[in-house]
Amino acid sequence: MKYDNYTLYGIHSKTERGLLIGYNSFIFTSSVIGDTLILIGSLRYNAIKLHKVMVTFIQHLAVVDLLLVVFTIVPVAVSLAANGWILGDILCNLSHFANVYFSSVGFLLISVLAVSKTLIVKFPLRAISVSSKTAQSAACGIWLYSLVLIIVTISTGNLGQGGAYFNYLHYDCGIPGTTVFNTVYIVPVLISTVVTMASSVMLIVMVRRIADRRPGGLQWQGVLTVLLTVAVHTAATLPLEIFYIVPSFDGYIPLGRAAWQIAALDLVGNFYIYSLTLYSFREFLKSRMKMISAPLVRCWAGTEGERSAEEGERRRLL
């Protein structure tokens, strides 16, 4: 069942639509640049100097953010600019499927990141022997598990609500919401959120004890990176989780639209967190900026030199 209800779901204010287009463009640009730098820096230049298990999960998170931007932010921005869904039913369904799939992967990756850091702090000697292959296997397991959830929901013919307020549009490609969607998506997300928060609390307690017993004996950059990642992720996604869970919020368009906009901030937060907490990543960014700016500086210096020579020649002739 498809319908186009501009009166109920459409954005009637040009100013609001313009702001949303600018906001989504910012999310797209920041995520593409930031997550690409995270992947290049960690894979090629060893710019993220943390435990190899954490680096592996960080890389997978960057891939998830890029895929979410491609399959959700881009279609929304295009449709906002066109003031309607112009990409057809297939892409409407694909955008929704991809959002559910990649979002569930992201939630689980955040959970294992928090749990892994807690275990690394609690069992530092055992953590030395854990290889990146183990982390890769765990990450691949998360991708596969989330894919199985999607297949289960598709096999039942239901996968939540596509289009409508979810994409800030007035077009619904006809995917009804059911308890199956709540069972295989919302419930695991809630469980992963609880696990993430519990692991973060345990991590804070442990690092405080270590700091009291051995001042200066703990590398804080990994702890701060994980805690800030969890905090930003939770703050960004919690409003959308509440919106999905509370029945009375269903159909309240402004709330759903605002919750989704806040959740989009999670796609760009990691880059700024790593830039703040990781010295090695900041140094990598500085080196890239110097490399990019060097030709511009040489060009500017050459232009200034030519101007000085011309001015000298002019004075000599006078």
C-alpha cells in the first residue's frame, strides 16, 4: 500500500526545508571526509594508536557511518531538495532496509567496543595476546547476525515503517510496522544499549580504582575515546529509540523528524572525538593539512615574489 500525503507529512516551510538540506549536507560532508580520514589514517599510517582490537572495531564503525550516509542521508537530502521522493519504490525500500541493517550493526559495534575496552583494562596481560583477527571475526559476526535479523523480518513481509515522517517526506513505499520488527530490531538495540551503559559504568569504576592505586599507570586516551564515543552515541540515538518504543509518540511528525535529525549527529561524532582524545590522530591530521597546504603556500609565495620583482623593476625604471 503506497500513498502520498503532502498535507500530513510534507514540509511546507521553505525555510525549514532549506535548513534541513543544509544540515544533511553538513552531515554528509563531515562524515565522508572524517570517516575516510579515519580509515586511511588507521589502515595506512597507524594513526590510531590504541589496542588492535579497538582499532578494528573503530574501522568497522567508520564503514558503518559511511554506508548510513550513502543510503539514508543522501536520499533524504535529494528528496528534500526536490520536495518529494523522486527515487522510486526500490530505493525507498532499499534505503529503509539499509538504515535498519547498518544501524543495528552500529549499535552492536559500540557495545563490543565498550565491552572490549573494559576487558582490556581488567585483564591487561591477557589482552596482549588477543589479535586483530579475533576482533575481525567478532565484527564479521556482528554484520552476519544483523543480516540474519533483516532476512527474518523480510521473510515475514514486515520491516517497520518506510518513508513518511521517517524520511521527512510525504511518500510511503508501503512497509507496515509490526511486532516482528520490534522483536528482532528494537529489542536487540535496547539490550545492546543496556550492555553498553553497564560496560561504561564498570570501566569508569575500574579506571578510578587503578588511578587511585597507581597514579599515572593508566593510558587515559583509550578510556576517554571509548567513554566519549558511548556518550555521544547514546545521547544522539536515545531520542529516536524512545520515539520508536513509546506508542503515544507514533505519528507525531515533528518529534520523529527531530529525533532522526539528532540521531544523524552520531554519524559525524567519532571523527571529532578521535581528533580530541588521540594525539597520534591529531598529528596525522596536521601532516595531511601541511601536505595539502604546501602547494598553496608555494603558489602564494611565488606570486608575492613576482609582484616584488615587478615593483622593483618599476621603481628602477622611474
